Amino acid sequence: MPLLTRRNLLKASAVAGAYGVGIGIAGKFGLAEAAPEPQVLKALKTQATLTDAGVTKNIMTWADAQGGAAMPPVLRMTKGKPYAARLTNTLDEPTTIHWHGLRIPNKMDGVPFMTQPYVYTGDSFDYAFTPPDAGTFWYHPHCNTLAQMGQGMTGVIVVDDPADPTFDSEVVLNLRDWRLGGDGQFIAAFRPRDAAKTGTYGTVRTANWHQEPQYDAPAGGLIRLRIAVTDVTRIFSLKMEGAEATVIAIDGNPVPKRFPLDLLLIGPGQRLDLAVRMPDSEGAVATLEDIRGTTPKTIAKLRSVGTSLKRNVGDLAALAENPVAKADLSSAEKISVVLSATAENAPVDSICGTLGYSFWAINKVPWPGDTSDPTAPLSELKLGKSYILQLENVTPHTHPIHLHGMSFTVLSSSTREVMPLVTDTYLVQPDEKVQLAFVADNLGDWLLHCHIIEHQKTGMTSYVRVV
Ligand code: C2O
Ligand code: CU
């Protein structure tokens, strides 16, 4: 695998910069900046080699203008700079793109019916927005998601902050599984009895569509390792063997205080930014591992090359905080959100796919699916007001709960010490009650759902309306 140096990175961002053509000084004066040329994202079916069994057919992905029918491209954006993408759908079913974690206008959020029409076969949709926050984010369809995401459509977004501290190299990891049989072909996407529990696990684990890939990085250097868990089901417990790894950001936002990586739980939809101090000796290998379950699994490896740069993680400047409004806790209104199982049967047929079951509910209401006539919002919020979600998990399972369009701050938990993390996805443990505060500063209807896609699609979805 190629050596990812600062120089190569700069080259890559020069290419990405081509999308920035047309950005003038207007922004400095508060005028709207000219929209850049859209990045082409063509949704298509392809095939790829994921296992020794040979080529896997019926993979879904987006190809960029260069056409490479492989893993969805890592999209690079710049904080505060306009970005545009044109989705062209050549799949034989409708699709959309949701920009997970980006606080952008509602009509760009990619949720069929709620924020935009389906993008049918042969049609296009233009997305254009300015990402307000720097960090690691990701993108995926919001239509027939168990199939489209399960078969490949999960990609990483890096939003750069030109003021970020300098690393010696950067590695981006898109972590996901595939449900393949021994012949390397897709098997049933889920089992109902598992959907009613943890969700159905994949059979083949990959990082960047490879099993246990190894990347070269400068010996003794500081590597920014950006990890996105884009799997539809799997929760990871991450650990680094053979190198010092420091957590610098979670879900795109800098952590209030850096800490060493040690069995950190990261669920579907979440991201983790690590500063990895590479070993000094040439050829030494550091291994990112998943310790959840019985035997540790290797996710990816980093190999030291060259003579040691002798860097020190303590020298790394802090990441700038993202401009997320702080909730006013004295006036904040409380909204109770109870995650539970349900016996009520709700699913309705939807063009974006139904799994045909309802197992889960939010405040006792199982989400029926994407329809033109959804259930009432969980709550109607006033623009600019502060709110506290009192989230309670009365199920024996862990749920990564994701809010679209706004980021919240974790205030407290009934079961553990929490940092005041700013995030869009909280991994709520069995029997945990947690308080999440935010300012309703983005107009529109915003989904709140579990990011274990089988849970989302069998009832654990709701939405808030900001007016
Ligand atoms: Cu990644 Cu509705 O979410
Ligand atoms: Cu869940």
C-alpha cells in the first residue's frame, strides 16, 4: 500500500481543491460564496473482490468522475467553504444521500418524503451546502438502507480545517462488514430473530473494503487515523497494539480532554480520530484491534517506514472546537425519549423498502416506514430554544441513537461518568438513562433513530420538528 505522506496528502487535496473553483473573497464580506462545480457521485451496481472466493456481484457504490467502481470515494470538504455534489442514479431502485453528522439545511438532508423526493433510476439530484464543522463524517443513502448500505453504499467524509495541527500522515478507515456466503455472494441481509436482538452481523469484516489491510507510515511520526464505523450492525471495542494511540476527536468533534485509546466502544454511525505515534524502528507494525466478542480481531495494521521522526504526541496542538451553540440549561425544556421493544405491528409498504416487521418503538410508537403520511413528530421545537433529550433505554441491547441536523452535548448518564462530548450519535447502553442537550437551531423535520439499520427499519425511528 502506498506511503501516505504529507506531500501526497497535499497533492490529494489539490485535486479536491478543483471543486473549490469559484470561491472568491466574497465570503469574507459575508456574501454568499459562489457554488463550486459539483462532485459527481454516480450510484451504480458493480462487483469487487472482497474475499478469496473471487468476485462478489451486486455490490452497490458511488463512482466519482474518474469512474473507479470501487469503495465510495473519501469526500474532502473544507470547513466553512461551499461544497456541491451531483447524485446520478443508475441503480434499478430509488436512492438519496444523507450526510451523516453535517449540520446543513433540511432540504439537503437526504431523507425521502421528509426532506426531498426520491431520486429515481436515471434521475439526478444536486446537493449543495457549506459544512460548518471540521472533522470525520460519513455519507450513505436513506432509502432501502439495509440493502443499499449493506451492499456497499457507505463512504467517509473528511472536513478539513486549514488550522488543524500538522500530522506526518493520515490514514482513513471505513470499517464495515459484508453478509457473504462461502461463494463470496450476498446472503439474506438479516434474520428476523436477530433483528429483534442485536441485529444481524456480517460474515466478512473489512477496512476500506480489504481484510486486515496494512498501511505504511513514517517511523516515529504522528498519524491522524480517522475511523468511521459504517457497518449496519457491528459495535466495535477498539484497541491499538504496538503503538501509542490518543483519542483526539469522537464523532467529528474534539474531545474535551485527550485520553489513551483503551477498549473504546464505537457503534454504527460513529467516528473516532486518533493520533497514533508510530514505533521508532523501521518495519515495526501497530495493530488496530476489535476486542468485542471472544477473540480479538485485527482490523488494520500500520507499518513504520524510514528513520524515526521522533515526534511526541504531547507536541500536537489542540483541534479547534466546532461552532456548535451551547444549550442554555436553565431554560431548556426536557423531552423524554424511551427506547423499547414493541409487539404492535406497524410496517407499511414503502418504496424505500420495508423489512416487514416491527420490533422496536420510540415512546411506544413503532415507526411504520418512509411514507408520505408519517407518525406525528416526537416533539415540536422552537427555533433557537434549548432542549434536553432524556433518553432512556429499557431494552437489553445497545443502541447508537442518531439525531439529524443538530449536534448535542452529553450531560450525564445514570450508569457512568461521561465527558461533555459534542456529538450526533450516542451509544446508549442497556438500562442507561442519559441527558443530551442541544439548541434547536436548524429548521425542519429531523430524524432521530437507531443506527443499527434493522432496528431503525423495524420501528426505532422518530423525528423532531423545528419551527
Ligand atoms: Cu446516518 Cu438517518 O442516518
Ligand atoms: Cu438499536
